Amino acid sequence: MDLIKKLGSKNFFVFNLVLIGVIFGFSLAFLSFSCSTPGQNNTARAEEAPVIIPEDSMAVAEGLQTVFRGISNKVLPSIVELKVVTVRKQQVPQFNGIPWEFFFGPRGGQGENEREEREYRSQGLGSGVIVRKTDDLYYVLTNNHVVDGATEIYTITNDGKEYEAALVGKDQRKDLALVSFKASDFYPQAVLGNSDDVQVGDFAIAFGTPLGFMSSVTMGIVSAVGRTGGPAGNINDFIQTDASINQGNSGGALVNIKGEVIGINTWIASNSAGGGSVGLGFAIPINNAKRSIDEFINSGAIQYGWLGVSLQDADKDTADILGLTGKKGALASQVFIGSPAEKAGIVPGDFITHVDGREAGGSSQLSLMIGDIRVGDTVNLTVIRDRQTMEVSVRIEERRDEVAADNSKLWPGLQAVALTDNVKNGLGLDASVTGVYVGSILDKTPADIVGVRRGDIIEGINGTPIRDLAGFYRVLREETSRELWFEVKRGEASLETMKFKR
């Protein structure tokens, strides 16, 4: 009875009335909020506070846009598309007497050499830059891999006209080539800049014919300079850029904010199967190509200077053992007998840091620096030997492929690896083992001839014990004028090699 009285009381009625009012108020507020739209709110805000672009900011943007328009108008007329055709001949199988000839060969004495040959034509494309003009003859700089093996070459200029072109010269080591075409029309030469002045963060504009889209321009910045590790055999120190570079851009121009060519677009690093741009493009610095243009025109090939050493970069362990920590340069691990280097007194184990006062950043840069020295010139090399710095004067000779490939003259002909604790653990050697590990042997070299093998541990030279890598190079240097032999540990056996007389 008490519950019934409470439910029917005046206080309970008032409470219910207040509760219903609260619920109704919340419902009305929710309905009003739901009926309003974001567009209406944005419109209201836009009407209340319109977006204003500052005039000074717009002037800067328009000024930059004008600059890029001017660069494009200046450079594009000197950019060409290169179409190349490669023709291959292949014998066509004869099946006229199927199934007889298919199983038993041609009848009637028809031999293999009498079979019909058919030509197969494959096409490719790339880009090029007009860099020289003599009367009505234009010279176009491009990549070697664009025209290598081409039977026919055609240039298509920015105005859409096509001209038959001829190969003037090419070089695989720098991946450069020069082609020429004749035209009565005028086409401007590109302005070549100074790639030594290029710095990370500079504007970089790429011109070329990516994927066949002629006269394309992309923009980015210089991401890095002095990059190495390009396609096999390439000795350039590349400019890296995030300006989009794709297939067909090869041979095109990389240009600075002044409209000057600072590089020749050459290759890209990509994870995609088709080799699409991921912002990792590389260009040959134009300073690497300037002298090559003249040499192509004069002789059809690049003449390289030759020092006569086998260079390698010193890893951390090697640098620590040889006292080279913090030093930039390249290790002359081997020297060609009778080479300019040997004549000047350079020996295996010398660490070359400078060429005529210019720092060598590593083996690739040093190879490029030596290669660019004119044949017959004398240069001063800064060398670290036994932790001592010295100057060596060398007269550079011409690099000839047949001489550089003659392993019989490469001394000693092996790669000596420091026996660090990690190496010993990896080889399962006792910690007390001393000497150097033979990481590789080149065929027909002195070390190969006397019987040294990959995996050997060199414990001594001419009876003098070898404790570490520094000792190996020191004893090798001191014993160079005598008959040499190596004492090696091969597996569980210790033995002496045959003797070699230099």
C-alpha cells in the first residue's frame, strides 16, 4: 500500500513531468543538429572568413613558375629523341619435307650453311642532347647503352622532324656515346654547366623522352652527389636526383636552375618489374663528358690514362690494421709489373689519398681521376705506406685493354684478407692462428702460377713470418727484388709454394 501511495503522490507526478521534459529537450537538440549539413557550415564559415592568398606569396610563386617556363623554352629545342634499330640475322629451320627433314635433316645434300637466313629487327629509344655544331652537322651526346649495337639511328628534334644519324664514337666504361646528323634547320646547342658546383638540395630538372613521350620535363632536387655502384663497369660518380626519370630518359639532360646541363640521365634504381621511377635517378656529371666530346669527334674513342694498379676500398678492419682510420682514398692491393705505378715505386699495400692535391674519395673516384689524366702527363700522388705519408711522381701512360687484362703481369695476383676474430670464427680457426687469408686468386697471375689457392692462409714469405695484413704488405714490399715463395697453411697441412722470379 505504501508503494501505491508513493506512485500516486504529487511529488512523483512532478518528477515524471521533469524527466519527460529533459528527454524531449535532448531529442529536439539532436534533431536540430542532424538536420544541419557540413556544407552549410562550411559555406557559412567561408562567407565569414574568405581565403586570401597574400600578394607577395603569389608573386614569388609566379616568379618561380616563370623561371621554369623559361628553362623549358631554353632547353627543349636542344633535346632530341633517339630511335635505334638493331638488326639480327638468324637461320630459319627448313621443314618442307615434314616429317622427313624434321627428324632426319635436309635431303639432297643441303647442308646447315645453305639454310635461309632471316633478319629480325628490334627497336629501342632514348634521348640525347645537342652539344656541338659544325656548319650543318650537329653532334648529340647520349648514353652508350642507348645506341650500342644499333644498325640504324634516327634523331627526332623538338619540332618533330626526323633525321638519319651516324655513330661518331662510344665508350662503355663511362656509358657515353656521340651521334651526328645533318640538318639545314637551326637547332640550339645546350649550355654545359659545371657539375663540380652541384650541391645537395639544388633544383634539378630532367629533360627527355620517357616511355616514348617526347619533350617531357620533370622537376626535383639533387638528392646526392658522388654516388657509385652503377651498372657493371661504369666508373662515373653519379648525381642522384628525385626528378622523375623513366625508360627512354637515358641520354637526356639534367639541368640546373640556370638552364645549364649538369648531367646526362643514365639509370634508375627501382623495385618494380618494369623499372618505373621511384625517385632514385642517376646522371653522369657533365664534367665527366666534356673532354669525351672532343675525343669522340677527333678519334671516335676515349683515351684513358693508366696507372697500373688494382684498387679496392679499405673496409673498417683493413683500415684499422693499416692505420688508415678516417682516411679517404683507395688501396693499391696489386700492381702491374712494368706499369707506370711500379716504375714510380708504388707497391702493393700503398693507400692513395690524393692526385695533384685533389682528394680521392674511394676506388671508383680514383679510377675516374686517373682515367681523365692526359696520356704523358706527370702527376703527384699522395700515398700512405706503413702509416707514413709520402709523395710519388708518376708519368701516366695510355690504358690499353689488352695490357690491363694481362693477369700474368699483376703482382701478386691474390686478395689478402685480414684474419680478424670474426674471420677466424667464421673459418673455424684457432685464435692463435696468424697470417692472412687468401680470399681470391686471379687466373694466370704469379700467385696462381706458384700454386697459391683460394682459402690458403699465408703464414710467411721467403721464410719471414707473417703476423697480419700490415706485415704481409711490408714483407712483400721488402722482398720484391728477390725470388719469392709463400709458406701457406692448407687445411691441416703446411707447405711451401713454388718460387717466382720477377
